Amino acid sequence: MTSIRKASSAALLVLMTSLAAVTAAFAQASAPQAAPAQPAHTLPEADRQAIIQYNLTDDNFNRLVSATKEARAQNIKPSESAVDPSKVHSLDDLANQVTASDPRIGPLIKKNGFTPREFLLVNLAISNAAMAIQARSDPEQAKYIDQSKVNAANVAFVESHRQQIADLMKQAQQQ
């Protein structure tokens, strides 16, 4: 399975499960890698930089929480076959395929004040920050994270919202 297919699956999972694991597979594929080799399907450098530079705020986090809860209430389910990796050449391509995979996703994202691209960006920023935090205590994970390219403000944001994220994860597991 390519990193793009994992990305779409993870992006859809955020809608119905938890924030901490939302897009872990995609975040790993889009995060700066320690190894020089890249998977066959990765995003352009400009999109990778957009993910790194995206800043988490209480506003976009709270809107994401709202969208996640509404998706659960609507029983929106992820689908690994929702994205054709051969047609993904940018973050916008990925966002468009994710929203096209279920007619309820686009309106839900828009209702919560996101464009499809920003919806993915906030998810990926959270995932990248969570991975950077995990890498601090996990030598295996640390191999894949270039800490010099981590958004430190997003790491601090995720750390300060740990309890809220944990509560959301617990709610998702109970459903």
C-alpha cells in the first residue's frame, strides 16, 4: 500500500475516530525523513513545507473537534479505496479525493469553516507534532523524524491539549 493510500485512509479516519492517530501514516510519509529515499508517492516539497509551517490554534483545533464529533454522529466511515494514489500529485489532489469519497464530508468540513486542504493541514500538523513528541522517547520512531524540521509551536500546542486529545480517543474507542 502506498503512502498516498495510507494518507487518504488516515485523513478519513480523523473524521470518525481520534485526533492523535488521525493521519499517522500520512504524517509519517509527509514528515521530513532521516533517510534520503522517499516513497514512490509523496507530496511536493511546497506541500510538505505547508504542513510543517501550518500553525495549530484553539480555533482550528476546536473546529476539528467539532467536525470529528459530527462525523461520528453521521457514521462516516473511512475507506482505503477512496483515493487513487496515481492521481495524487499534491495536497489539493488528496483533499479533493478524500472529500469526493463520501458526499457528506465536503459539507461537514465547510460547515466547520475548513477548506478540504486546511482540514488535511490541521490533521497533519497534529499528527506530525504527535509523532515528534513520540520520537523523543521512542528511538525507532526518532529515526524517521528530523527534529530540526518540526514545528515547535505545534508540538507545544499538542502537549498542552493532551488531555482533550486523550478524551477524544477514549470516546472514539467506546463507539
